[in-house]
Amino acid sequence: MTRLTEEARGVYVIAVTPFAEDGALDLQSIDKMVDFYLEAGATGLTALGMMGEAPKLTGAESLQVVKRILARLDGRIPMVVGVSAPGFAQMAELTRASMDLGAGGVMIAPPGSLKTDEQVVNYYRQAAEFIGNVPFVLQDFPLATGVHIPVSAIARIVEEVPTCVCLKHEDWPGLEKITALRAAGTLNRRISILCGNGGVFLPEEMDRGADGAMTGFCYPEMMRDIVHHCSKGEGDRARDLFNAYLPLARYEQQPGLGLAVRKYVLAKRGVIASAALRRPGAGLTQAAQQEVDMLLARQEQRLKELD
Amino acid sequence: MTRLTEEARGVYVIAVTPFAEDGALDLQSIDKMVDFYLEAGATGLTALGMMGEAPKLTGAESLQVVKRILARLDGRIPMVVGVSAPGFAQMAELTRASMDLGAGGVMIAPPGSLKTDEQVVNYYRQAAEFIGNVPFVLQDFPLATGVHIPVSAIARIVEEVPTCVCLKHEDWPGLEKITALRAAGTLNRRISILCGNGGVFLPEEMDRGADGAMTGFCYPEMMRDIVHHCSKGEGDRARDLFNAYLPLARYEQQPGLGLAVRKYVLAKRGVIASAALRRPGAGLTQAAQQEVDMLLARQEQRLKELD
Amino acid sequence: MTRLTEEARGVYVIAVTPFAEDGALDLQSIDKMVDFYLEAGATGLTALGMMGEAPKLTGAESLQVVKRILARLDGRIPMVVGVSAPGFAQMAELTRASMDLGAGGVMIAPPGSLKTDEQVVNYYRQAAEFIGNVPFVLQDFPLATGVHIPVSAIARIVEEVPTCVCLKHEDWPGLEKITALRAAGTLNRRISILCGNGGVFLPEEMDRGADGAMTGFCYPEMMRDIVHHCSKGEGDRARDLFNAYLPLARYEQQPGLGLAVRKYVLAKRGVIASAALRRPGAGLTQAAQQEVDMLLARQEQRLKELD
Amino acid sequence: MTRLTEEARGVYVIAVTPFAEDGALDLQSIDKMVDFYLEAGATGLTALGMMGEAPKLTGAESLQVVKRILARLDGRIPMVVGVSAPGFAQMAELTRASMDLGAGGVMIAPPGSLKTDEQVVNYYRQAAEFIGNVPFVLQDFPLATGVHIPVSAIARIVEEVPTCVCLKHEDWPGLEKITALRAAGTLNRRISILCGNGGVFLPEEMDRGADGAMTGFCYPEMMRDIVHHCSKGEGDRARDLFNAYLPLARYEQQPGLGLAVRKYVLAKRGVIASAALRRPGAGLTQAAQQEVDMLLARQEQRLKELD
């Protein structure tokens, strides 16, 4: 087992869940996808996230996915499992099973029913108690959850809940939040900050103090390169590359639609056998496919120019 | 098996889920509770609803509860199982298991992510397809779900989805909605309308055309009597009784807090062994207990006066 | 001028805004209404609240209403003016004009865009700065505003903003909130707590430490009597009366619809000339009118029995 | 007067409202800004929009702004005035005053309280009745308003409300919506579709059938050029330019923060005297200013390469 820690950095790719055209789990594509992510420079993998179609899986299928990924990873990098659930019993059950299988930690998003800072802090206090001694990622994604978590509430969670080791940062706007979290005295210990939102602010996020990305953009190599060049102080090179990918990243980041874009590209790249989303969940229209094709062609050309 | 149909009427009690003080399922109290509901005049039972702490149960526990209730009911009245879930796979799985055990139908609330009428209708179309030939209750509870379903959308669901046999009506305000649904030409077939909201509008709802109640007020005998007297045209008697229970019903209907009130009274009445809610979920403060005690004493006295 | 202070107690009636059938302001009814409220025992008046159809008035009309009420009150009791607005410039403008006319204070509800405790506290800090040295009521009504303000945030506002002298309490459930606010050490100074929500929890609210009511139930005499008897320790008498009014109060409290009920009853009682709401805003259907008529008849009878 | 019609196309720039450092209206900067927008190719101007800090103005100030812009425009291009308000009385008042001053039309966003398609259609029906024979823009911006308007509801508004002549399209994702609205048979008459969202999808939007942009990106010349090249079928050139501006457009589109970015750049370009936002509303931190400066430098360089 490779355990998730406060030292997490680099690129934790949010894995898609591959399905066959008929909606069945496509386990062979999982293997291929894991290989691809490793080759693309992933330093961690996150499964069953919002973009992993987790709610469309039965409990048994969820574990099948976790098991298959872990088997293929074979301990090379840590795996995080999304365990957000309407209740703590289900969350604890999936956490236990995943950790038993060898996961390195879990990720927890707040339910939309939380209304005040106090309630948010309490929620994470209780969740941590339910899952026991398991490192977890706090997912801060107001656009999707409807829950806004100010820096002061994050600071309280970090102080009171030692198993909180990482922030999946996808507040929007969120740059000042990173700066505030990294300012001396805000947190009583350093945790990892990995950024989401499809990577569309990654250069700025790195400059503000992020440790890397945790998102699923269909070109993980972009994230690897940005993190690499930013870490080395090669900001111009990072931005040149980033700008080449940005038109596609922007297109992939459309809420709801984005996953279909991501799977369309991954299938086109040969990473997964089919772009199919499990129902409900539609594919891309022909017009959208043409738009993506054009973005891919122009991106390839621009990357060549930069080579 | 006693199947839920468009003919459902009377009182479908929303069952609580009894827990021991330590949070374990209290299966013996389930038996006692079922007996109590039957004696109080229930014509149906609904388990794993929002007020049944369903999300706090693991999948296995949910089935344990369903099984135990069905065994005790022994086919005397139909049982409805709440199967609302973040995804259709989980919903279909729980539906299948419940129906195999002998449930009469299921209940489905819309997820908060639905934004337009079209999306609501689509959701129920898809849900019905996923669960197959199983009669279901459409739960219309905007205060809790955040989803507003206008009469025109309900009419489309009833027309397009033949397995929708009942509306759990708890829009607020909702009286004109019942009138509109019962007006000639609104629906292309008659479905059952059972009202929620703790029964605090039951006399008016019956007059507007409801078929009864589906809610869990801690005195189901109130609902039985109101439905009975309203059905017989004894509106004054119905209102006399209703008014005697209203101060408590109002108190029990406080969002969030209401379940603790309900369990406190049910425990006090000897129906369940403990008033405990599974965590997270607090009990009543001492001040609240005293308020409820006073409401109970005054209610008893007023009922005696009316005898 | 009668200034609003931390000593506010009794019944601050939320005034309706009377319109003629054609939607014009009915200034003569304002006079009659003010007389009625005074006779019914109002210790204060609040105009241009959510139930005063304030957003349907032009700026000039708003001031006309304020002026007319103040003229009729003639300094006998303080008047509070609702000044909630999308921006501080408008809020400050209406505040200044109202105070110049002789108002005693203003009321401010938080805009729905506030997401965190910090933002709520900041909002009131800024609002107070904009309106200057004017006492104000903090309106805490999450059901209508979508903003949840925990006790800790109220405590910070009270501490940091000395012009906050009163809480319009209508969180639901809200009884524990009153208890918490009245507990030693929660607030650094005592402010007035006046309760809303149509009065449907008034006896319990008084017992928990409220100073009275600030709401517009169409029988203000109910609120006067409850506050009176509760203050004198005559809880049983208070509850007898309360229970007689509760069926109507419950009916009037239906969101959106409630104002039409209130105006229907006030017109029926001869307080205002017409029950008309300014458009948009519909009146009661015939079915609803009959329901209210029956509630009124039964209420009258019950009150006689209690005499 | 230049009246807004269904033929609107090109770039309707959302104007900022310039303030001095002390928060006073800066009328001289308005003149300069209008000149700048005209030179940059604006075919229309929209004032008092969400990004125009409209709620921070008093009624009198709003009219001052409208008057000043109209005087400078001198009828060369149509001006649209944002008149969204909590109530129809205020909306009608501002509309009348603006049209009297020579505005070409108004823009109306739906209030967040609308919950169903029916309510949305009704709202626009009523608004149109209140403002009379004035052409208006329907603002479809769910991220900001919380109101989701499906194509079918837009079609009903267009059919029933003849004064609706333009859609400010900023649903996200929204490309399929344009395609659906432009499909034969969807609308019973053609209206103008101008796109918002800071222009970050403008090339795709033009290809889907939009008539131009209505947004306030700090480089209106970008929008002019994209619209121009897309209209001429020069998609590659359009995309080359678009990609050069995209890193900055993405940065400016951050909700809430975006206006500070926009004003910072406009001040830096000499268009307005000060980047100040009226309170509440903070400026950019130093870190953010450096990020914008770097984006500007890189953008300039890339545009040179493309020349």
C-alpha cells in the first residue's frame, strides 16, 4: 500500500470509469487507462470522483473498479477513492473496503445540505471519526456542491482533524485562497494542495503555492509539464505549453458536458475502448465532435511549433 | 405481496427506523412498531423515507429493515420502500431487492440537480425504465429536495410513465395543486394522492381531493380519524380532532428537528425502545422535551373534552 | 421621533401595504390600519417588509407609505422601515429619507449571494457603515433569504456593530437559537429578540427568552395576548388562546400565499378597504376563501368558549 | 434614438461604470470610455448590467449614467439599459426614464425566486406588460441568477412576447442551446442571439449561429475581430486571434473577481481614470496585478507574432 500523505505533489489524475457501449464495466480498458496515466506522469490516481460516474455504479461495481485499478497500479503510486455519500454508514463501508484492498486514502466532498461554517467543520469532524485512521482529501468545489468553505473553516478542519492531509482545491475564483492557505500562520501544519477545475488555472495555482493538480484533463501530460516547469522556475515555458492546451481545456471544462468531451478524446487517443457514458449521460453531438476535432488538430500544430 | 396501486388511500405511515442507544439497528422495536401502526389504522407503510434515516444505513442494513417489516406485516397492507439514490444503478438494485422480498412499490424523490421541468420529466422517465415494472410514488417535496414540480410536469409524468401510481404531495403551499390535479382534464388517468408535511393541512387536503396521508406524525390515529371523518362528510368532527393535535403536529414538523420529536414521543408511548437517532443526529434538549411533554398533556386533556 | 432600541418588546406589527383594486396606493386605508394596529396593542410598527410588497413600490411610493404611517402614528410608537436592497447606495438612500421623516430604525435582510459566515458578518459591518448611526434590525429568515446565520455570526455582528439593536428571529427551527442567544456569555450585550414566522411558535419563543413578536398575523391581538400572558407567567392561558388562533395562523403562514390570506382577513375585518395585492400577486381562490371563512368562524366560536 | 431590434449583431459591449478613487461617479471617464468602445468597433452598448455595478448606484445616479452615455453616443449605435429589479414598479420606472432619454431597449434578468418553466414564462409576460412597447433583451445567465431557462421556455417567451427581440446567451454549457434555438421550427420568429460569458466561447458560438457578443471583455477589439472573421468564414484566423486573447479572457471571467480585472486593464489602457470599484468591491491584490501584467505582456507578444 502507498499511503496518501501531506507530501502529495505532482499530478493525481482523476480517472474516468470506462464502460462498453452497452453500459457494462470495461475492465480491460481500466488496465490500459492505468498504464496510460502512469506513462503520462501521474504521481497518484483518484477513482470514483464526480467525473468517474461513481453514482452510476452499484456498491459491488465500485469495489470492482477500485480492485482492478489497484491491481494494475501494483503499489507504484497511491490511489485515492472518492467515498462521498449521503450518509456516514455508506461512506465508512466504502472507505474500509477500499483501504483493505490497498487504497492510499479517500476523498470526501461536503453534502449540499451544509449551510454554515460550523456545520461544515462538524461534518468533517464526524466523517473523520466514522472512517477512522484513514488519510483523506477535502474536496472544495462550490460550483458542484453548493457548499462554500472559507479559509478559516479549512484551517479549523486541518487543526482539529489530523487525518485531513490534502485539499482538492477547485473553488472559483480560488487563487487568493491558495495564497491565504500558504500564508504563515493560517494553517497549524502544512497540507498538500492539489488543484482541480480541469487545470485551467494551473500555472497561476503553482505560483501561488499549490503542490500540483488533481483533475482529469484528457492530456495529463499537460499537467505534468506545467507542474514540472513551474517547479523549476521555468514559467515562460510552462505558459507556452499551457496556452497551447488551453482552448481544449476550456472546452472540456464545461459543466456536465465535460466528461463526454474527456471520454471522447481518451477514446480517440486509444486509452479507452469506448467513449460511452453509462446512462443517464449522453455523448457528444456531431457538432461538438467536430469542434473537439478542430481543437485537437490546432493543439497538435501549436505544440509542434513550440517544440 | 400486496402491490401499491392508484387506489391507495387512507394512511400510509412513514415508518421510523428504530435504533438502540449505541446506534445498532433495533429489530425487535421494528416488530412492535409495525404492530402499533397496524392497530392505529395504517392502510400502508413506507420505510426508508427521508424520516427513516435511510442514508445512515448501509446497503445490507437497509435490506434488513425492509425484510423485518415485511415479515411482520405478513401481507396485511402494502409496503412502500424509499429508493431515492444519487444514481439509477443503486436505485434499481434496492428496488429489485425490495420487490423480491415482497414490497408493494417504491418511492422516488428527485435529486436537487434537476433544474427545469423537462429535466424532471426526463428523470422520472429514466428512473421508471431502470426499475422496470414496479409501481412507484412520486415524492413532491420542494422544501427538502429543492426541486419544484409544477402540475404540468406531473401531468406529463403520469401520462408517459404508467408505473407512476401515487403522488406523495408535500409541496407547500399545496392546496391549489391538489385542486388542479383533480380538475377534469389535468391528468389522463387518476392516481392516488397521499399528503405529507406531517399532516398539518390534512382536513383541507382531504376536502381538495386527496386520498389520505403518507406521513409519520407520532399520532397516526389522528390521521386515521381525519381521513375517516372527512371521507364521511363529518368535517366539523374532523376539525375538532385535528385542532387538538395541531399544536404537537406543528412542533413535530420543524425541519431537521422533527424526527427527534417523533422518536421521543414514540418512545414515550412505548412504541420503540429508544428515542435514539443514529449519528449524526442529535436528540432533544431538556427544554424541548419539556415543551413536548406539555404539548402531550394538553393534547390529552383536549381530546378528553372532545370525547 | 421614537427611536428603536435594545429595549424593544411587545408586538411590532409588520404592516401590509394597502392597495385599491386598480393597484394604486390606498393611503386612507393606511390611516385606518395604523389605528387598528394601535388599538390591537402594537408597541411598534414595521413597514416595507417582505410582507409589505415593498419591491412592488417605486422609490417615491415607498416614501409616501413611510410618511403616511409616521404622520398617523404621531410618535406614539417607533416605526421600523425595511430597507433591504440589492445595493448599499439604495439602502442608504431609503434609510436616510426614512429617518429624516421620523422613523425609529430600519430592518436589513441579507442578500442571497452571501455564502459563508464571514461574508454575512462583513455584509452587516458594511451596511451599518453605509447607513450611519441608525439602529437596525437584523432579519434572520433563512427560508426566505436562503442565508443561514449561526449564533456565532450573530454574536460577532452584535459585538462589532453597535447599531444592531434587535434580531427579527425567524429561523425555523429556531427555539434552540433563542436559548443559545440568551445563554450567559453568548452575546457581549443584550439585544431585543422579536419573533416572526407568523407567530406560530410564539408561546415557546417567549419561554425561551424572546421579547415579543415582529410579524403580521391578521389578529395582532393574539400576539399581544400571548406576549402579555407569557410575560406574567400565565402560560396556560396563553396556550389556550394560542391554540384557538393556531389553525388560522398555520393557514396564513403558507409561503407566498400567506399575504393574500392576511389581506383577505384584514379586509373582511374592515381594516383595509380592499384585499387586493398589487400585481404580480394573485388573490385567494374561492376554495381558499371558503377555507379561511370556516377557520374564522371556528376561531370565533373557540374564543367564545374560552371567554 | 436608435432602437434595439431582432437584427442586432456585432458587439454590444457591456459598459463598466467608472468611479473615482473616492467612489464618486466619474462622468468624464464615461465619455472617454464611450469613445473607446466606438473605436474598438462596438455596434451597441449595454449599461447598468451586472458588471456595471448597477445595484451600487442610487436611482438618480443610474439615470445620470444613462444620460451621459447617450449624450456621448449621440445616436450612433443603440444603447441597452439593464433594468432588472426586485419589483416591476422599479423596473418600469427605470425603463420609462431610460427610453425617454433615448435608450434603444432594456435588458431583464430573471429573479432567483423563479422555480419552474411556467413561472419564468409568466415573469417575462408580466415584465413586458409593465414596461410597455419597449424592445428587451432576455438575459439567460444561470450561473449568476440561479434560474435555468430551457429552450422550450425561451420559445414560448418569443412566441407570446413580441417585444423580446434579443437573447443575451450565457448559459454554460450553452453551445447546443444556440444550435437548438437556430434549428428550423424552434422559434416562431428569428431573434438576435448575442453571447456573454466574457467571450470565452465566441468562435464556437458564432459557428453555432450567434449574431455576435454582448459582454465586456477588456479587449473589445478581440470580439470585433472574432465576429468579423467568423462572419467571413475565416475561422482559422478567428481562432488564432482568439487563442492569443484566451489566457486573459479566462482570467477575467472569474466570477466576482472579473470586474476588478476588467477595470484594472481598462485603467491601464487609459480608458478610465481609475480601476476603483465602488464599495463593497475590492480591487486586485498585488499578486493578481502581476498575473494580469504577465498575461498582457504575453498577449501583446503573441498578437505581434500573428500579425
